[in-house]
Amino acid sequence: MGRIALWAIRLFVCFFLVISLFLAASGPAAAAPTGRELRQTPVVAAVAAVGPAVVNITSARTVERRGSRGPFFDDELFRQFLGQDGPAPRQQTQESLGSGVIIDGKAGLVLTNAHVIAGGTSIKARLQDGRVLEASLVGADPDFDVAVLRLSGGGDLPQAAMGDSADIMIGETAIAIGNPFGYTHTVTTGVISAVGRSLKHEGGAYADLIQTDAAINPGNSGGPLVNLAGQVIGINMAIQAGAEGIGFAIPINKARRVVAELMHGGRVTPAWLGVTGQDVDVRAARYFGLNRPRGMLVTEVAPGTPAEKAGLRPGDLVTAVGGTELDDKDQFRGALATSTVGENLTLTVRRGEKELKIAVAPAAFGEREAAALAASRWGLTVGFGRGVAVSAVTPGSPAARLGLKPGDVLVQIGGEKLTSQAEFIRAVYVNRLNRTILVMIERNGRGYYARMGVE
């Protein structure tokens, strides 16, 4: 009897414990997260971390407009890709909208796209808390499409954490924050679709870009592309014309290198190889055994340049830079423009039936290189005083055929305004591969436009 009673007591205790545990686990307040906690996703946390450092940039400038489609479509880069229709242009003061991200809160430094503030005479930034601060341009480089602004009077501002774009994983979540169509602090999400992409634009191509399907619209330009750790991994810049879900961003590692140069001297030193080339036609593609025309055919290698020292020759076909295939010479120019002076580039070259790997380190393109290239390729020698004046013209050269004379003042070359030696160096660099160049000349107080053909 005693044993039975003891067994019954033990059974009762076990049953009580089981019931107690079940009720505790199923109770309404048993450590279950609240509705708000359930919605605190990694995306929400990342936006909360970076959002306060995102600014809405307004840049006032004098522009030619064809119609009234709002300030968002007056984003210069988006006009290139989306096109523009309408009546004859007229000059007026225009406010264009873009985005930026604060990278140094104490110094008030903002990273954005160069095309967002191009030509701006008055730049302002609106913070997430509603404050509007004046901004001044520290420096910009259109080849990289990167600009740095300095905000005034903001005190210690929020700043975004920087990530490592070399550590990007294809398929990981990407978050774009910006001001599309003027809707401030808009968040869109997607994934990293690819890296190492190139994107053509007027006069060349941007190279080594991040591709994402996170929506990037006019007004998003200059805003951050963010990972789930709340770190900036890219700077949004453009979308692919005629395609949804294809956007591009500048890798943050590249942007930071550009920022360092802009902070040091207000400009980026162009990289230079000393090679001239042309696009590949069907006959050349067949000769080199290609299934389609692609790459850049080398037509000239300047003596004493990095290209010559590395062993490049006229007749070589450059098919890839750093492992990224080239479609044409614009992509070659884009890859070179975004390279770093002194750091080796690996070129994949076809020479006859052989495929070679050639390492070449770009040199700085400066005063001497610009003068030599302008003289050899265009037959043009200039001096600097009141603007950029022609001092000599080589007989039979493109400049001579154009009708240039000593004493003419060069106002623009290929759309690049010329008021200083630095601007002349940049104009020569940007137009060094072009076969046709639009030149604006001032002679006897009158301005003329003419096209210079380069053989």
C-alpha cells in the first residue's frame, strides 16, 4: 500500500510539472516578440543607421531647357540615358535635384555624383531633420562621376559608416536611399546583380560599376547603396535606358580613392598610357578570330609612354582590361579613366594568332603629356595668358585644316570649357581618342564653332 501511494504521488508531481511547463510555453506573454519587434528586419536597422546621413541636394544653375518636365529630369546623366524631347531650348535658372551622403560629420563632407552639381552656382543640402545648409564644392571629377561638397554651419552632423566594396557578394541585399523625383529619403531594396559592369555615356564609358535591381530613379543620383550591415558600399548613379531593374552604382572603395585626391588638390590626376585606338569592324574581328566585333584596335603608340615601355604595338587588339571584356574603345577609355596612376593594369591582347597578357602601369597625364599630344595629334601649340591662345599650328595638321591661326583663343574643345592650363590638360585628355572634335574659337572678338577631323 505504501509503495502504491508513493508511486501515485510521483505520478501526480510529474503530471503537474508537465502541465506547468506546457502552460508556461503556450502562455500569451511567453517571450514571444511583439509585432513591432517582428518588423525590425535587418533592412529597417540598416536604413535607421544610414538614413540620417543622407541629404537632398539642390543645385541652381543656368541651363537650356526644352520643356517643363520637372527638376528631376534635368539630371544631366539621366537626360543622356532617357532622352529629351520638346520645343527649342531657352536659358533660365534651373534647380536640379539629387542626393548625397555625409561621409565626415565633423568636417561636413558630403559624397555625391559630379553630374548632380555640374554647373551649379548655388548648392544646398537638406538633412533628414529638415535643416537646409549651404554647400560649397571641394572638388569633382566627371570621369569617375564623383564630387565632394562641404556643408557650412551644421555642427557635428550624422555620418554613414563605410563598407568594403571588394567584399560584395552577388545576390546579397542592396538598399538604395535617396530622393527620387523629389520624394525625400525614399528607400528601395533589391540585390547585387553583378559587379565590374561598364556603362556608356556621352564621350566615353564608366567602368567597374556595381549593378543592382534596387530601383534607382532621377533624384537618386549621389545617394548611398547600403548593405544589411548598415554600411555604404556604393554611390548610386544611373539606370539603364529602356530597362527596368537595372541600376548602377560606383563602388565605395573607388569613390574613397577619388575623394582622397579631390581633398588633396581639388582634382584627380588623369591616368595615361599613350595609346590611341579605334573600334573593331567585322573584317578585323574575322581576322582575329572573334565571333563578333569587340575590343580596341591599337593604331598608335606614342614613344616614351607607358604603353610603349610595356610592349604594346600598333596592330594589337586589346580585348579586355583587368579581366573585363571590352566592347569598344569607349570602354577602354572608361577603364583607363577610372584606373589609378602607378598601379598595374593587365591587358588581354591579341597579336596575330597569339593572346598575350601585358601589365602596364598608367602614368600621370600632366602639362608635358598634354602639350605633346596636342602637337602630335592635332598640330596645335598653345600658350596661357588671357585664356588658352593658339601660338603655333603645324602645316597640314587637323588644326591647320580647320583654319586655326596663331592668336586665336580656344574657348571650348569637345564641350570642355577652357579658361586655364588645367582645363586645357583635361580637354586634351578627354578628347585624345576622338576622331571628330567640336571646337569653339574666338577671333577678333567673335566666337565660332567648327568641327576638327582627326585622321
